[in-house]
Amino acid sequence: MTAAVPAALLLDGVLDAGQAADTVRSILAHQQPDGAIPWFHGGHLDPWDHTEAAMALDTAGEHAAAEAAYRWLADRQNPDGSWYAAYAYGQPGTADGTATDLARETNFCAYAAVGAWHHHLSTGDDRFLERIWPTVSRALDHTVRLSLPGGAIAWRQDEDGTAATDALLTGSCSILHALRCGLAVADHLDRPQPDWEIAAGRLQHAIARHPERFLDKDRYSMDWYYPVLGTALRGADADRRLAADWDRFVVPGLGVRCVSDRPWVTGGESAELALALWAAGQSDRAVEILRWIQHLRHDDGSYWTGYVYEDHAVWPEERTTWTAGALLLAVAALGGDHATVSVFGGEQLPGGLAVNDCC
């Protein structure tokens, strides 16, 4: 690490200064010379989780490392504004950076806008925002082109360019968040993007009022809390959403199930739920969740992906950069980090509509 751990990353019962520094180092240890942040050594990179890890580095003051991650995105972007779904790093027989899944998932592509705005708020670097603007602009234009009737956005394109005819709720919530962050970038640079604004309004309306426009993935906890995490729901709507399935997904003392019908809690989903709880004004519950998942912490500061509690077993046997990244972002929001509060709180982002206004 190049700097002392910011106070925003210190949270009683979750991270002290030494623990926070170790967790940041656990992400830096996996970052490649070209700026890539794969899941783990010998794993792969996907653009969404790469961006999440980069945002976590910014919360720790590791701005040069985060900017290197955004340069990777700029350098690897396809001409149509997309990225591939997976790139190999540290895999025998495959050159680092080789695309291994040539599908293009829309939420993976859009999320660069969230990272770009978060990095600018973390650093105040207008030159970075100017440099990254073409990347963000192409990515969101690509995403909006895949809008479906009714406001949802197709969740992927196949290798041959064929677009899906359906949408995922979790992915669409992430895209809404990205569109709102992209609009913040555009406003700051005085480059209006009315198509993004219209797409964001239609998408928020679909998320808030038309669940039938998305594939049924109700057994996944992400579909439960992402409408809050992605800034689509706030106030009483957010409270109702989080209360509705609390008992179905939350395992007291351990964390959050990835899927409702499996005895498997996961660190990434638990940390993201904590971030959604904070955004909904339920900080005490958020802290409790983060304290629970410390059983997933490894001695080096990284976090196991998940735990099968009926078998008392860590599974899979991997410690992912995005799990550590999600935890750092949740702690940073609770600690008042300006960039993280602004990006995930939602109130300071353009393009948001009150639910009653979008119906």
C-alpha cells in the first residue's frame, strides 16, 4: 500500500487499521502489470467485478492502482463499446488477457460508468474524466441500444452478436445505477445525453412496477436487494422490499444465502446487502451483517467466496478480489467516504425518479 488506511475503512468489529490494510493488499496482490484485477491467481477477469475491485482501491487511497484498472478497460474495449464476459489471467496455456467468453453482458459493459464517476469523486481529477469519457460514452450507448419494449434491457449478446430477448432484474438494476452515474459524468463535462436519461427513466419504471418484464430469478438473493442497491427504490418502497424476504435469505450469525434453497452463505452478496441496507437508512443492520461474515476472513485479509453451513465447509475454495472489494465499499459507505456515499446513496445522482413519478 502507498498510503495510510483512511478512517472511513475502520469499523468496530469488522476492520481495524491493520485488517483494512491487509484486505486492500489482498486485492493489490492480484492486480496484473496491465492493470487487470482478476478474481484470483489462475482465475479470470470479468469487467463488472474488475470495476468493483478498482472502486474498493479508491476507498483506500490507492488511486494510481485504480486508474490503472480503468486504463485496462479503455484499452480492452471493443469497437462497439462492449467488453467480453471473461478474460484469462494466470491460466496455463492461455496468454494473459485473452478473452475466453465472447458473449457480452450488458451490466458488465455499463458498470464502467459507476467506476469512472466514483474515481473522479475520489480524486477530483477532471483530466481523468475527460480521458475516460469516450470509454463511458461508448459503453452506455452500446447498452442503451439493447433496450427492450417496456424499458428493460437485454441481458447479453451472444458471440455472433445476437441479442437476448429477455432481461435480468439484477443486471438491469446495475445498469440503471450505471446510467445515472454516466449522466453525472455527462453533466460534469457538459455533454448532455438525453437518450440515457430517457432509458434510465423507462428502466426505473420497469424495475419498480413491472416485475413481469424480467426473467424469474426469485430464488437468487441478488434479485431481492438489487432494486435498492441499484438506486431504483428508496424510502418506504426500499424498506418494504428488504423486509419482504429477509427471513428467506438471511442466516443470522452467518450472512446471506446466494440462493434461497441452498445452505450456502456468500460474502459478496452479504456485503452488497449491507450496502443496500445502509442506502435504505438501516445502518445498524448493515454493520451486523458485516460483522457476521468475518468468519469468511482469511489470515491474509482476503475473504472466502462462500460457506456451506450444513457441511461446515468453505466452498468454493477461492478467495475473490470482488468479495473483498464489496466489503470495503460497504465499510466505506458506513464510514462516510464521500465518493462511495455519493455513488451508492443515489440522492446526488441525476436521472432518478420518485416511483410515483415514473408510473
